[in-house]
Amino acid sequence: MDTPIRKILKTRIHQYVEYCHGPRSSPWPNKAGRPKITLRVD
């Protein structure tokens, strides 16, 4: 089930990854599973 909150979390993670690593040096493709980083959601 892809709930709206899950969609929001995916978007926030994606933005966080782009902010940290940049779109080019992303260590995994966009269609991969979960990012291999630890992420805190405040």
C-alpha cells in the first residue's frame, strides 16, 4: 500500500539524498529499494 504519508517520506528522503550527495553521485538508482543511509525525521 502506497499511503500518502509514505509518499511524503519517500519524497523527503529523495530530497535529502540529493542535498547530501548530489543527483550525479547518487550511490543507487532512483528505482532501487531503500537508500543506504540513516535518516532522522524530526
